[in-house]
Amino acid sequence: MYENTFPNKRYKHTIEFLEKHISKDAEILDLGVENPFSKIMTERGYTIKNTKGEDLDINHNTIQSESYTVTTAFEIFEHLLAPLEILRDLKGNKLVASIPMRLWFAPAYRSKTDKWDRHYHEFEDWQFDWLLEKAGWKVIAREKFTNPVNKIGFRPLLRVFTPRYYMVYAERI
């Protein structure tokens, strides 16, 4: 279904992980504005609401006022200065989240043209688990996966073998 869309491997892996852990009748708050993956979740039968583009480091109104039992956060926590506060304020009791992992052979991502499209954090898996634990979550399932790029070079070759993403299913303690 997603073979010809970018980033097809990441989307396919993410929807399979979500369907393995979250039922279709769950009310989901997806952190971040509507995006191609939130549309895929809707197409697959999930009922989701997205946050509205507010600065989640400062404004927690949406996460505190909406009704939801599950939070999804796909590649969002690395953009935040204070993900601990958001994780503590979530109302739902289930969380599915993914992060790009810190890569030893690449610097932290920073867009040259978009002031919001940059990574404040790039976690190792144990750091993200620790953050979740400190915020009151228990990791139930976890996976790492690669996301190769269609480029030639040493770093693209390393991306074939080096896990780039870390995904977790966690429940509130």
C-alpha cells in the first residue's frame, strides 16, 4: 500500500507496530500537526486528533484538554527542549512513540531554512527509555530499525546496517 511513498519503509514499519499494540477503537492524540502518517492511521481505521502546531514546550492546552486514551508521537520528542514535561502531562495511559537515534557518523540534524525543523535531542535507546521511566511510563515493547536512503556514499552505506529509528509502546505506571 505504501511501497511508492516516501518514506515507505518507516511508514510500513510504524503502522505494523501500531496495529500490533493499539486497537482500532482507541481514541488517539497524535503529537504534531496533521501529516502524511496521521492520514495513513486514519485510512487504517484509527480515530485520531492532532495537536495544532502550538509550541509544545510552552503550550500544553491541547494535551490537557482533549479526550484520548493513547498518545502517538512519531519523531517529535527530538525537537522539544523539555519532553519530560509533556510526557508527564499526557492524559492517556498508552504511548506509541518513535525517535531518530543518535548516529555516531552523522551530526545532529539542523535545517538551514526552517527554524523549527531541527533536533535538540538525538537519543540513544537507553536515554529514551530513561526519559520515559522518569516521566512515569513503563516500556512494554521496543524495536529498532534501519531506514536506508537511495544515495551513494559511505554514510548512506552505514545507514543500511545501522538502526536509525527506535520505537516503543509504553504504558503509564
